[in-house]
Amino acid sequence: MGFRKKNKSPPVLSHEFVIQNHADMVSCLAMIILLGLMFEVTAKFAIMFITVQYNVTQVLDERSDPVNLYQYGPKDVATVFFYLLIAVILHALIQEYILDKMNRRLHLSKTKHSKFNESGQLAAFYLFSFIWGCSILTAEDFATNPTFLWEGYPHTHMVFQVKFFYICQIAYWLHALPELYFQKVRKEDIPRQLYYICLYVVHITGAYVLNLHRLGLVLLVPHYLVELLFHASRLFYFSDENKQKGFTLWALLFVIARLLTLTLSVLTFGFGLPRTENQGFSLAEGNFNVLTIRMTCLAAICLTQAWMMWKFINFQLKKWREHSQNQASKKKAVSPKSKPQKREPTRGGAANGVVKSEDKTSPRARKAKAS
């Protein structure tokens, strides 16, 4: 892990060397790009990596000031790459200075240790993205005007916050792919994490490229809230297994978020976009409002929600079985045992048909005395 002092240094450029020092290497690469701003020859290329590209200035009214809007283009790949490097560095910082210290105090097993790190990283990202997304939606006044999801499509122009939000989202989920190697994720956990990482990349990039960034932002915010609650509940569960109330609230909000996602998707692709004025397919204008693309997007969203519900139902059944087994084992352990009956003393000092003699001499001495 980067930023960590090691007693034994592995061979240079070995797998262990790269894993331990990957954050330092990435930091050097990011610094080289930043240093490019200092020279006039390289400044043009460095700006392409650091700043948001494709600025368009529009004047809405003669009396109002010009507004800076943004479009997307091929140069966004360079910007995504730079912020991917920043995400790797921040990932290493959170792991080193927060999660590793908490792991040392909790003394978790290897399985729980891996899940704790995963939930810690994702909880921090979901919290930041949820707050950022809410601030953007508040400025857009979506609550008072839901039709802004499809009105004026294609939405080829974005404000700075929206474009930068999508750049950071794509960069984060792309950085999660090499982190599977850097974090030494267990082989049995890699398929599960690859599934949701690829789903995030495909859906967020699709919303960005197809000029559906309004719908994508509205669907991401409640989804991130639900995921934040789940990973926060799992962190509390690892610290104390009795703290499981958060999972109940998460289960309720999870179902509501899935219904909300399906409702807004059907409303946008089934009723909103087909009634807009701009119908047709045009790469130059960024217009993808044709039946094939609409149905493909709707089918992708519906299949993803169905897959998530299937995983959710299996997770709940597994928890219910574990709870039933724990309750059954507790009942067996607490089952009442047969109580021994107290013996009542009989008259004459006899108990159970045996008469106890008060003579304490040995049987051999009594026999010699009788003879």
C-alpha cells in the first residue's frame, strides 16, 4: 500500500513492490502532469488533462451576463485519466490513515477485513457523491418541474458542476478496476465486484454520451443514498454484531429506490422523449431520440433493476435462514434439564431401605467382637 513504511523492501518492479508503492508511483505521474503547466510548450497538453474541456459561451438575454456551458468530446478521456489518478491517491490515503487504523482496533478476520475495507471506501464515496448530487438537483429545481428530464432534448449543454460530476464518477469507477489488483482482493470476491463496477461504468457513461445526464443524475442520487445506508450499516455491524437495525431501513429504501428508478425510466423513455419535437438520430447534433435507442436504454435499466432485486431477495433469504438457525441453536442450549428429586429422610435413620449404623468401628473388628 502506498504511503506505508515497510521493514522489508521487495525486489524492484515485482508484484509486491508495485502493490506497496502504487500510490507513490501514481502521485509522481500526477505531479508530472501538473508540472507541465509551468512550461509554455507542455501547458496545452497539461490543461487538457486537468481542466474541463469543450467550453461554450451562450448569451441568453441581452441584459444578462454570458453563461459558460460545456459539451462532451474525445478530450474528456484525458480528463478522466487524470482524475482516475487522483482517485487512486485518495483511495490509498483513506485506506492508510482511516481504515487500517480501525482494522487494527477491531481485530477482524480476513473475510471481514476485506469487506470492511470495501464498505469503508464505498461509504466515503457515496456520501460525497450524494451531497454533491443533491446540491446540483437543488439548483435545477427538479422537485417542482419533473418534466425537465426530457424537455428540450437533446441536452447537449451542461453546466460546469454537472460535467465535472460525471467526469469524477466515470474516473472513480474506472479506478476501481486496478484497485482489485492493488488491494489484493480475494479471488472469490472479484466477480461480484466486477459486476457492479462494470454496471456503473456502462450506465453512467451511457447517460453522459447519450445526453441523458439529467435522468442519470436523478437516478444516481437516491441510489447512492441507499448504498450509503447499506455500507454504513455493514461498518457498524462489523464493529458490533448486535447493531443490525440499519439493514431494516436499508431494505425498505432499497425497494422504494428500485420502484422510483423504474417509474422515472418508463416515464422518460415511454412517454416523455417520444413526444418531444426533436425526433431522429444525429451524431453531429447529439440527438439519439429514436425508438431503438430508447427501448435499448429502458431494457438495460429494467434488467439491471431486476438483477438487483434478485440479489436482494437472495440476500434477505440468506439472512432469514441464518437468523432461524441461530434461534434454533439458542432454544436447544436453553432447554430445561430434568431436576434431581430431593431424598426425604426416613424414620430410624433409614434412607432408600438402607439402615445406617452409628457404630464407627470397622466390620472386621465387629466380627471379632461378636465371636
